[in-house]
Amino acid sequence: MRTKNLSDSEVLDLAFDVISREGFDSFTLKQVGHATHLSPSSLIKRFKNKKNLAQLARDHRWDKNLSLDVQRSGYKEKGIAGLFKMVEIIGESVKSYRLGEHARWLGTESLHPKSKKKVSKYFSTTRSILQGHITEAQLERRLDTNIDPEALALNLEAFIQGVIFQFIFLPDRCGIKSILNERVNFFLNPYLRT
């Protein structure tokens, strides 16, 4: 692969992998440069600075993850299966060996007006996708039809965020997707129809 021809999208994908491994504060431009075969000065020319690179890499990953569900290009699941696929995508978007640093960085960044708007849009889109899968599951008669899909989606989103932040304090650094899946299954169990 000729690295000089890497698109910004490809660089941001590789940068996010480094950031997930090293942490939003702890990663270095040298590490990203090693992954992309670009010099730190080339990265600064393209992305201004380390903080901007991290923010763009996070936003790019979020947009990519959401497009998998919104466009349904990555899979065909709907209803309950789609709901759990979305939970897997959420888990992928926060997968980090330094999840505590990831969460602290996100909390700090969300105070800035531009970042706050992006975070708000991400959660709004996520909630809308969850609501769509809940509605589909009700139409399939897999979920209780007496439950308001909007309210359940809001509660489920809050529950997922709680699980993610609880995970920060657990020693297992790699199992966020399986833990999310298990906890969401527990959360939905009272509403499931057999």
C-alpha cells in the first residue's frame, strides 16, 4: 500500500485504532505515524494538531458505525437481531484498552459547543435507530406491544451508557461488546415475548 495515497478516511481509521489502544490523552503522533507510515509533521499538516486528529478520528468512527445501521449496508438484521447488532456497533465504537481515559476525554470534549452538538447528534441518531428496531420487534411480536418504543429506546440508551461507564472500572479491557450484549439482554428480558 502506498502511504502517500492514504485518504483522510483511511488515516482516521488507523488513528482511531491507535487511540483505542493507547488512549485519547496518551497516544502520540509518532504512534499514529507508525501505523499510517506518515511522519508526525505530515499528520499535523493534514489534521492541525493531536487533539484535532483525535476528535476527527472519533467522529469518523461514530459516523462510520452509525452508517452501518442507518444504511443497513453491513447487515440485514431487523427487530431484535438488529437491536443487538446496534448494541454490538455501540460496543465497537467505545472499544478501548483505556476506556476510562476515553470516557474522561469524551466528557471534557462534550463541554465545547461544537463537540456538544456532535455528541448530541450521535446520541439522538443512536436513540432513533434503537427506537426503529424496537418498533420492528413489536411488529414481529417479539417485544411487548404495550410499551412505548420512544420511551423504551430512551431508557435503553441510558442503560447502555450506564453499562459503558460501569465498565470503566472493570479489569477486563476487551469484553465490552459481550458485557453490553449480556446486560441489554437482561434489560429487555421483561419485555420479550416468546
